[in-house]
Amino acid sequence: MPASPPRWYGARVPRIAPYAFLTPAVLLFLTFFAVPGGYAICISLRSAKVSGGGIGVREEQFVGPETYTRVLSDVEFWAGLGRMLAYAAIVVPVMLGLALLFALLLDSSVARARTFSRISIFLPYAVPGVVATLLWGFLYLPTTSPLTSLTDVMGTGTINLLCSKAIYFSVANVAVWGGTGFNMIILYTSLRSVPSEIYDAARIDGCGEWRMARSIKIPLLTPALVMTVLFSTIATLQVFNEPMTLRPLTTSISWTWMPMMKIYRDGFVNADPYTAAAGAVILACATLVLSLTALRLVQRRAFGEDR
Amino acid sequence: MSTVALSTPTAAGRAGRPGFPGTGHRNLHRFLATGVLLVGALYCLLPVLWVFMAATRTREELFSSFSLAPGWNGGLWENLRDLNDYRGGEFWRWAANSVLYAGAGSVLSVLVSAAAGYALAVYRFPGRGAVFSAVLGAVLLPQVALAIPQYLFLSRIGLANTYWSVLLPGILSPYGIYLMRIYASSAIPSEMVEAARLDGARELRIFRSVALPTLVPGLVTVFLLQFVASWNNFLLPYVMLSDDRKYPMTVGLFTMLNQGANQPALYSLVIAGALLAVLPLVALFLFLQRFWSIDLVSGAVKS
């Protein structure tokens, strides 16, 4: 409940009201972002040590950066990081390439069936990641896949889309399926906010649709593309739901397949909150540093000069 | 003479542009462009189509015939009845939980975002720059990685495995605040606020009666983004909750699928459940499509 400010005369700006309006957000930020973050850092610097000989007593004590060195020297951690980068290298370009292609086609005067396509391609956004993975999982699974009926007829033998070679693409496909539509809509609405005189002028100059897309539309889209790439990358680096949901259907996904899964296993399967906290801190910092540098490198304007 | 000379290249330009009907080139372009869009649409509809078909097949049919064909032996009814009976109607409890988490969470989130965005847009006060920088920084924070620290802290203060543990962390949306701030600064001119002040309105009153009605398109947008985010949220409820009666639908279906690895009979139930999880959101979107302004999302991107 904001405190009622004293009476104001003329255009004087109240002093207490803005803080009152910000209070709920600030309280929530402190309770659910800042304090848990700080608490995780504290936990990550501690560990359960067995003290005393014989049976020993497990007790928590301060160990400093020991947990970090242990996590960072773990081969599985780096392997998971490598798999994550490989996965991101598939998902981000394919998803945004498709989103850009569809947005340009929707915006061009050439294509038909634009409304139907726009709604259909956007539809997966409304499907929860777990449910999307579940649907694709059944489409991959040889016993329920329509592909099996096809390969039976052709006699090529069953194709297992969940084998260890195909698994990157199978998981990436779920993310691409779920994310293309939303990014397409963002790019498409940015395109539509361009004044149409620009296009008219280009047409009069004899500029074709393809040329127009390359020389006018894509440069105009750059800020929107930077933002979509950034947000997609942040989301991709934390991939968890898709591989986690596919796990029951395949043996190709180990517990440490992606960094987030390893963090989960440390915390909840191995009941080791110290290592899990250290892992979460490392992943959060890495993502933050990466996105901040990317943002600074690519475009300073992307987020707004309006602070 | 000069007008003719000027208009000729223009007319030629119009006739020659690929947008003019009747040329073979144009038809090829149209065919290709439409084809690519339709392939994309088909790719996006395929899993949804499959789940509709699969839900109509009985357990035996699920693993036998061509799986994009529907079943005609009352499979849909059978699957829905089994899902309804699963552990005494637990699925409906999960659905109600999802509605609670996503519905209540998004309404609160919209109010918090609107108040904060409004304060940042309308007032000039010491610390405004710092708060806005914090909001921008928080937008970049990896939310998934934050779920583990949130769990560690909430279990420390004894809140883990409660409804609050899933509801409260989802209320604060840095991106929502950012969007509301952008929207408020373009939709609420300072003259409007000043005029209300001169009329003797207090600040809370101005926010409630002048600002909120003006902000409706922004509020709907933030509500939808937030609703989808919490309806789709998995990791947070998955780590927070150990009591399966508090699960949202995503976690419930996941545990069913996990058991299905040993009990393939459950797959039919999972598929029927997936269908029921998809339908309300798709309906909500088709219905609210005209009310929300995704321009806001991209407009914020461009500013």
C-alpha cells in the first residue's frame, strides 16, 4: 500500500510515490533473486566434511573455493559444456534462420496462405516444452513413430532417431519446433512497423522482392535479430526440459548430458547441495558474462538509450 | 513532354516488378514462397495432429497400426476414462494446480510489473537509473539456473514443497517490468499525470484510474507472456515439490512418462493428458490473439 504523498501544487514531482510503486518488485527481487543467489554462493563455499576417526560425524564447514576447483576439474563438466555448445550451435542458427525466412515470406506480397501459416507456425509457442518433447519423443520412438510404417514399406529397416548419433538433432528439433514461431512473430512485427514508403521507393527503383529483403529488410531487422539471438542463446544454454523428458525413452542421454542436468543430479540425486550450488553459480555467471559481452560487442543500442 | 519522360520509367518499373500478376516468373515465386510457408506450417502442426490421432487409439492400436491414422474403436473415450481414473482423478488436480500457478501468478505479475514500469516511466527520482539497470541486468539472468538457488534458499526457510514455493518466485518478471516501462512512457504523456494532479488526485488514484486503463494492451501482453511461461514451467515446480498432489500438469505428465518406461500401458494416458494440456492454451491464444499487442514485444526490441 503506497503511502499517500503530501499535497502537491503545480507540476512538482512527488518524492515517496515512485518508491512505493517499486516496493513490491524490489521486495520480490530481494527475496527470490538476490538472497537466493547470495545464499547459493555461501553454500557453494561450504561442504560436508567427515570429522573424527572411525564412524565420524558429518558436519558442514567452510572450505573456500575447493568445490569450484573440484567442479572445474571434472571431465564430465567440460564434456557437458562441449555438448551444450554443440547443441546451441545447431539450435540458434537453424531456429533464427527459419524464423527470419518465414517472417520475410509473411511480409512479402508474393506468398499465399499467409494467415494460416502464421498461426500454424506460432502454435507451438503455446505448447509446454515438456509436452512438446513428449509428442516428439513418441514420434521418434520406433514403436509409435509413423516413420516406422514408412520404413517397413520401403524395407530399409527401422531408423532410430533416439540413437546416440541422432540425439543432438532430435533434441535440437524439439527446441527449434517450439521456438521458431515466437521469434518469427517478433521479426515479422518489426518488419511491419517499417514505413511502407521505403518499400514503394525501392519498387519504383525496380528492386525485386529478394533484393529488397537482402538490402533493406534484413539491415532494418538487425536490432530485433540481435535481441532474438541473445534471448535464444540464453535459453539454449540452460537446456533442461527437453533432454530430461526424453531420458525415459532412450539410453543415449546420460545424467550429465547437459550442464543443467548435472547440476540437478548433484543436488537431488546425489543429495549434494554444495556441488549443485557451485555448478549453478558457474553456469549463471558464464551465461551472464557471455550475454553481456555479446551485447556490448554487437550493439550498444539494442537495449535502449532511454535509461 | 517532360511529364511523359518522367512517367514512362515509373510505369515500366511497375509492370516489371515481380509483384505484377500474369508473368511466369511471378507465378514461380508465388509457388515457391507459398510452398515454403506451407511446409513450415505442416512441420509445426504435425506433432499436434499426431497427438489428436494417437489419443483416439486404444492401447493395443497405439503400438500397432500406422500411427498417423485415427482409431475407430472408442480409444479416445477409453483413454480419457482411464486418465480420469488414474490415481483417483489426480490428473484433474494437476490441471487445477496449473491453472492456479499460471493464473494467479500472472495476474500478480502483471500488477507488480505495471506498478514498477509505471514508476520508472512517469517519475524522476534518485535511484531511477540504478533500478532500471538492475531490471536490464535481471532480464539477462538465466532463470533456469536460478531455480536451484531458489530451492536451496526456500527449503532453508521451510517454504519448499508448498504452493507458495512455485507461485512466489514466478511473480517477478524483469522482462515484464521492462515492457511495461516502455509501454507506459509512450502511452502516458506527462501532461495527463499533471492534469490529474492539478485536479487533486493522489498518486495511487492516478495510477488506478488514469494509468491502468490506458495500459490495457500492455497488461494483456505481459499477462499472456507470463501465463505461458508459468504454464510451461517445469524445473522450478519439479525441484520445489515432493508432494505429487501439488504438481502442475507438466511435472505430473513427466512423472507419468517416467513410470511408463516400465508400464507401457501408461503411454496412452500420457498421450491423452498431453492433448488436454495443449488444448486450453491453444484456445486461449486463438481467442486472445486480437487483444494482445506483440508489437510491444518487438517495439521494445527496436527502441
